[in-house]
Amino acid sequence: MGIKYTDWKLYLPNGYYISMIKNMLAEYMLEKDVEKRDITKLTKIDRHVLNRIYKKKTKSITFENLNKLCFALDCTPNDLFRYIPD
């Protein structure tokens, strides 16, 4: 069993993983003083989907939702996600 790559994490043979993409949405929203309900109203992203992204409990995000978040927060994907090399 070798190393397996997924969208968000690098899984090692022992079952542990290294997170390669860091979700910064919650921190960015706090910095901008924006609440989840404001984002939901503006973007029409389902509140459950937004909550999973916000709480870092999602494995992926659609380009459509990423585009909506960037529009609502007036930012780029680089503001919302960070690549962390191992």
C-alpha cells in the first residue's frame, strides 16, 4: 500500500494524512467581519454546504461555490485557501 493523494490530503500507508490545502474561510470571514448568514443570502449557497466549508468538514468545493464566495467576500481563492507543502 503506497501513498495516496486526494483533493485535500496526502494519505500515508499507516493511515495518517498530511493536509496539503488549508481552508482559511472562517479566518477570512472573521477578518472581514462577515457572518455566514450574510454569505448565504448573497450567494444562495445552501447553509449546510457553507457550514461544512466553514467548519473545514468538506473534502471538496465546486468552482461555482468558490466563485460565489470570492464574489461575496471580494477576494481571490488564495485568500480562502493556502497550499502547505510537506
